[in-house]
Amino acid sequence: MEPTVQEVFVAVFCQVRVARGTQEDSINLEQRVEQRLEAAGGPPEGLIFLCVHPEDDGFRIAMVFRSIEAAHAEVDGHLRSEAAEVGIELGELAVDPVWGMALPGAY
């Protein structure tokens, strides 16, 4: 009997879509999040990468976290709450495993 191959991943790629969101909405959310991060003294636990980009009639927030638990804690906890505070409704969190990653700009 052959051993089974267990999927090993180094991080998780997460996406949240904001339908009908504008660049101004994105900036308002960013400012709200920055207030929390400044008070906390740093980025959310496990966050490796974040970017926001326009998509169709809204925008998408793409993030890479060290673990799925860290992703859920940030997105379904703090980020969803802060989005609601500035009048934004976040879509569902989509999470995919990351098998490999390079951050050339970090060196």
C-alpha cells in the first residue's frame, strides 16, 4: 500500500469582493483599518501581503496569511466590522492554499 500524499501549504490566499464599491470606499476602509493597526502597533497576526484592486463594478481585497485561522480572525472579525462602520458590505471570504511564494521586493 502506497502512502498518501498530504497537501502541504505555506500560506493561504484570501479574497473578498466588494460589489459596487468605489475607490473612495476603499480609501475610507483603509483609513479605518490603519487607525486600528496604529493603535495595535502593527499589522494583523499572520498577514503577509495585501492589495486592493478594481474589479467590474467594485473592488477586490486580496490577502495572503500564514494560516486560515489568522485569515478568518482578521476578515470575519475586524475587517468585516470596520467595513460596516464605513458603509461597505464585504462579500464572502474565499480561501485557497498557497504551495509556494516569492517576495522579491522584501529583500
